[in-house]
Amino acid sequence: MDLFSEIEEPEREELKRLRKELEEANYKYYVLNQPTISDREFDEKMHRLQALEAMYPDMFDASSPTQHVGSDLAVTGYGLRVTGNKFETVKHKYPMLSLANSYSREEIEDWVRKLPSGAEIVCELKFDGLSISLWYEHGVLVRALTRGDGQQGDDVIANIKTIKSIPWKIERTDVPEFFELRGEVLLPWTRFEALNKEREEQEEALFANPRNAASGTLKLQDPKEVARRGLEAYLYYMLGENLPGKTHFERLETAKSWGFHISDAIKVCHSVDEVMNYIAYWDTERKNLPVATDGIVLKVNDLAQQEELGYTAKTPRWAIAYKFPAEKQLTLLKEITYQVGRTGVVTPVANLEPVQLSGTMVQRATLHNEDFIKSLDIRPGDKVWVEKGGEIIPKITGKEVTGDGLQVTDFQFITHCPECGAKLVREEGEAAWRCPNEAGCPPQIKGKIEHFVSRKAMNIDGMGEETIDLFYQKGLLKNIADIYDLKLEDIAAQERLGEKSAQNILDGIEASKQVPWARVLFALGIRMVGETTAKKIARKYNTIDSLQWATVEQLCAIEDVGPQIAENIVKYFEDIRNLEILDRLRKADLQMEGEAEASPTSDKLAGMSIVISGTFAHHSRDEYKALIETNGGKNVGSVSKKTSFILAGENMGPEKRKKAEDLGVKLMSEEEFLEMIE
């Protein structure tokens, strides 16, 4: 090997490594909604990869991250799958490309100056959400596709229809036969905070930012849960044939007149100065918006000029995004304290020298777990960088390395519970240390009671955090069953409470005896059994007695119940203390049973796997799914060799039709199906 090849080899290895790292980052960001690196770090790696690929054209690879956009499809080019996905994958009529990003205002100025002379530039806010493509035929919404891999996306129309600002039908005579509107699906700040608060109370992983929360929400299988979370959408581009208007701005104004939600912050600029003034204004003002933004998008206004400028492999040349730099400050990490949650998870918290970030004073930030602290190599006394994740959650992103060599000791996580002194445990495969003393650790006892009385559980008014703490300190409450032994005189005798307040609490306790079985199961606070999971379990096991004897294998057969959840349920019923509490709750007349899961009324479809596609005249899709199940069949979301037949309605998905033809899967009409099941 000569000297030059020895010099080149490390850069070729770097090129391969960057491709792998960026593919992993794309998968975690778009599919899992669990970003592991910042947008800026991702873009820097991407620019470095582009530079290396330019240096070594012989290493060109069409599957490189530089040649395609990140994919949110259930099955990606990275070979990984989203569990439980049931969405139909549909090819885009027009590819959904990403935008070139810049963090430099100088680069934006250069881009503007290189445009054709006199070109108008439309400046828009860059909303930080999930891209969506809405298809309208004869004014009716027929598809709602995610970006996917840019060439095809998942049809999430049932979930999109829960967004109130997206019209299902345009009642006008001047709309084209077909048009497509693209935009961004978002979770407003207030909804994001409420959702994360719910997850924190259940000790579930928090969403890193509203974008990840919106993406995770849009891929849920239950439209009712999607509707409850309250997504929003802003639309920003129209495509199709014979559309009105010769400029991008005119088309957006037309879309607004048709009833679509178009941002009022859009402005047509005619010079570099106007563009820079727009960026400067919104860099500050965006913090007052109800939704997350992370930059500005610039587009050439004239559609003919857009066509002339064209595209690269993954970005249009007529548009660019300027990304706002993350606001961060350097401050002192004074000490690390520890909080114990209701399931015993011990969370380290950074106590900081107060610092101003995005208009608020930050003094504390979560450190998540021991591994997170060690990955940053931080300890009390360090100067640390603090950012607001998603502009709202304070997070530590690193430390200032001074080179003085003073900090030489490794960080040591505590070994015993700071509340009860029990020795902490860390189970294999888990990141968190946990206090095992469920029955004797005050935060766990009070946390379980707070969860039990919460609105989505037993919904007992008057028993907030302070009242529960008071009752615990006075010895009135030691577990959830004690709630049903509370007496009027005991409550009324407490500080800040009188007979009227006491009666209100007792009325709430009495009303909780009518709460249905699924919510009672959720209220028990079994680790990892959230509200939705509890409903699914309660449908399968309609009594507390039947659930008590379920095995791990039987529980894992329930949708969304994995081995960890199943093991937690089994362990719960193995604990004699829990059985004693359940016996007391049963004697208090709580609802310990519900409606049994419907059994098939016939076996006409027994052993058959059936795909439903299209729209129907006699019944809705949900009604047909119910008919399949009540006749012993199984609903499946995608076509395979194992598919028995496709129940095909009008406007059947072309991808499913083609796959059915390729595999020889029969298409059955609505009338044939109804005749088959009589």
C-alpha cells in the first residue's frame, strides 16, 4: 500500500461510519420518535458525509442518507419494523422531498443573491411537526399520507380526520378535480405539556419535544386517543394540475379561502434586507406562538421559476430552511438530588445556579438516570451547558472542559433510597435504579394513592397531593384501600378541612364505586399498565379473578402487552399485600368485573386472515371489522401470501391491488362478502 492510499483509508472508513450513524439517527427520529442527537449535530454529520462523497465519487451509493429523505414507514430501508402498524402504504403522486438546511444567516444571504434577478421570496415559519400530504378528489379528502421515505407514505386518514382544522369536504364549485395540500401536523405547547404530565405521572418515558409527540400520536391505532390529544395542522404547499394562481403565495391565499388552515405569518419579500428582517423578527416572536417552530423556510414565489430551478436528489433548489440556533447557557451544577416516584424509580435531578433561558429562570433539570450522567461525565462543581429541549424542557447537553484537572473522581450514583433507606436495585435491561420497598417508602405510598384518586382513574374530588400527604402524616392513609375506611369526623378534624369538605370527599369516594372495571385496573397502578393498556386487558379478562390467574404467555397474546408488562401483572398478583388490598377493595363494592369480550357468533370465517381496503356502501370499515371477528375471522392490515382474501370497496388502494395480483390473492366485493356470511 502506498502513502496516498494510507492517507485516504481513514476518510473512507469515516464515510462508511457516517452513513451507518445517519441511517440509525433517521430511524430513531422518524420511526421510533426517540431522537438521540440534535438536529444541528445531524446536519453537521450530513454535510461532512456529502463532502466525503464528493471526494470519493467511486464510493457512490444510491442508498446513502445523502440520496434520500429519512423514512417514517413501518418498515424502513434500515430493516427495522414498527410493532403493530396497520396503516396502508401508498405511493406519493409527487415525491415528498426534504429541505436543505442552514444555520448561517450569511449562507441564506448568498442563497437569495444567487436567485434569478427580481425573484420574489416567500418567507414562512418552519413548523416543527410531522409532514403530511392531503389528497382531495372532487373536494373530498380521500388520502392523508405521511412523508414515509419520500416516495411512499402511510395513509393515516382516520387519525387526520380527528384534526378539526382539516376539512373532510370542500363545499365549493371552483375546486379542481384533484389537488394535494402539504403541511405539518403539530401538537400545541399546552397539549404537549399536558400529555407529558400524564406520562410522568404514569412514569412513562416523556416525549422529547412536541414534534416527537405529534409523530407518535399520528401513528396510534386508536383515533379516539388521537382526538383526545388534540393535534393541530398548518398547511403550506399546493400541488396538482390546472390549479389557480401562478405563484406559491396566490395558491396559499386560495387554499385559505377554501377553508384551510394557512399561517398568517407568511410574507412575500423582495430583497435580502426584507428576508433578514423577517428572520430577526420571528427569532424572538416565535416564542409567543402556541406551537413549536424551529426556523424559517424561504421559497421562490414564481411557480415557473421553481420549475426552472428544479431539484437535487433529495431537495428542491428553489427552497431552503434557516434553522434557529438552540438557546443555551453555561451555568454551575451545584448538586445532584434524587426523587422517588410511585413505582420506586429513583430519578436524579440537577440543581443549577439559576440561569435565564427563553424568558424563564431555570434552576433544575432532570438527569434521567445513572447512564445519562456518566455519558455526559458530569458531577457537582462542573460548569454545564443547559438548553431548553423543544423550547420548553430544560436539559443538560454537556459540560465546559477547562483542562484544570481538578475533577478526577468518578460520579457515584446513590446506593440506598433517599426516602426510606432501602438498598436500591437495578434489574437487567433497565436504565433506572428502583427502591423495592413499595409498602414502606413514603413517596411510593403517597404516589400510588395520588394515582388511584386521579381523574382518569377513580376520579375522587378533594383528595389532592396536599390532602393525601396530610392524611398520610396523620396515619389515616397507608394504602389505597384505606380510602374506603375514611370517616366524616376524622376528615373534618384535620387542618384546613371542615365538615363540608369532608362530606365532598366522602361523596367522591362513594361515586368512585361506580367507576368501570377497566379504570379500576388502571387505578391499581401496576407498573407499565397505562390507561389504554388497561382497557385492552380488561376487555380480554373481564373479572379481577380471571386476570389474577393469567400467565405471562396468555397476557402477551393481548395487543400492546409485551413480556415486561405481563411479568409486572403476574408479580403484582403474587404479592400477598396486594391481594389483601384487593380483598378490601372488593368488600368496599368497587367494580371488579366488566363486560366479557364478544365471542364469535359463527365460524364461517374461522382460520381466515382478511384485509379490508376501500370505501363501502352498506357498512363502515369498523362495522366490517366487527363482522369479520364475530364470524371467527382475523383482521390484518397488509397483504401477504397468508391473506385469505381482500374485502375490496370503492377506491381500493392501488398498492394493495397490485400486491394482491402479484400474490394471487382474491378480491371479494361487499355484496359477495355479505352473502358469504349470510
